[in-house]
Amino acid sequence: MLRVTTLRIGSCRAPAFAAGLPGRGKVMLPALATLIETNTQTLLFDCGYGASFYDATDRFPARAYRIATPMTLPPQERLTAQLNRPPDLVILSHMHGDHIAGLLDLPDDIPVLASKEAIDHLSSLSSALTATLAACPPLLRDGVLARNPRPIDERPQVETGLPEFPRGHDVLGTGEAIAIALPGHGVGQIGLWLPDARHFLIADAAYARSALRDGKLPPWPVLARLGNARAYRQTFARLRTLMRARPAITLVPSHCREAAP
């Protein structure tokens, strides 16, 4: 039996229109991570913000990242303040700073998984400017690479039973957690399907459940700036189809206020 707990690891302020949300002003978007407890081990999907984010964005050009999406991380929302013990395994959906900074607050001997595409792209970000433009400033880039993340693609391929997303990689070899490619946002983004809990963690493939229900996409320039706009639209459409076909599944976008604790 799985136990699934959604954690808020800080928040950021961003224009509502950029997230496909109603309104003209800015909204606070939570940075969510998910703790998954099985009978034998614990997994953490994404890590939200961390103290290292402040250091990583202290100077330009990385400072521009913090200015564009101002963040807050109250002490009680720090990852280490919410975990009784470190997880046995960390899975990173993609390599943007608001998903990986909290990793550097955890012990450095915890195994880390991500897609091969995401790991290879992170390794290719050789300059401070290219790393910052990829939303992963050098301090965070180096911190993640120092953990020697391994490709989740090496795990066995299995059937998922999901319309629109038929194949994935069995993370534990038990069928309890299946990594699924969700291309479009960032590079090499993956989600995590938890069949027993009927939860599908979809990272930034949508910014809110309401956006999926209403079919409200972020603007094309925003999608293109943060990844591949065409691929994002295709993934978003497939998630909408899944939402309609399997309403009992709980979709959990990583910045969804409705999903936040």
C-alpha cells in the first residue's frame, strides 16, 4: 500500500497569464514535491526550492532568474523540516532550479534518477549564461551533477495501462512507480505514475488542474522560452484526454494551488 504526501517546498510569484491562469496580475505558485512511501522504501519526486537557490541566484546573470520569479521559502517549508528522515531515492522530473534546489539540502549519498536526456543536457551547460538561460544556474547545475544522477531510462520498460501514455519505466521493479516521458517543458521532463494510489505526478506539463480542465495553455512565447512549445501542446492535449477518460486519476502538477497542502 502506497502512502502519497504532497509537500510545499516554497513558492514563487509569476504572472498569471504565463501559467495559463486567469487574471492579469501575479499569482503565488507553490513548488510541490511528493513523498511516496512503499512497504520497503521511500521515494521523493522533485525537491522544490532550497537555501542553495538564494546563493545560486545572488549575482547576475543568475540574479535575473530570481527577479523574474521572486521566491519565498519559510523555514517550516524547507524540505529537511518536513521529512522525518531522508528518502531512499530521489527522482527529478527535470532540471529547473525550482525542482532541484532542495536536493542540495539532503545527504549527498542518496541515489538520484532523472531522464538521460535531462542529465545529458545539464552536463552540456558549460557557461554561466547557458546554465542560467536553462533555469539551472551554475551552483545548482554543479550540485546536481556532483550527485551523479543516473538515467531512469535504464529501468525496465513496462505497460502503464494509461490511455495516451502506454509505456514507461518501472522505477522499483514492482510496478508501484512508473516514470513516463512528458516532453515539452524543459529538456527530458518526466512524470511519475503511481497505479496503486491512482496519482499521476505530471511536473510542469501543466501548471494547474484547472488549466487542464479549461484547456488554458500558457502563451506560445512562454512555452518556447522554457522548452519546446509544440511538444508541450501535444503533451498537454494528451493529459486532457486522459483526464476525461480516467476521472478517478488524480493529476498533480508541480505548481498547482489546488493540489498544494
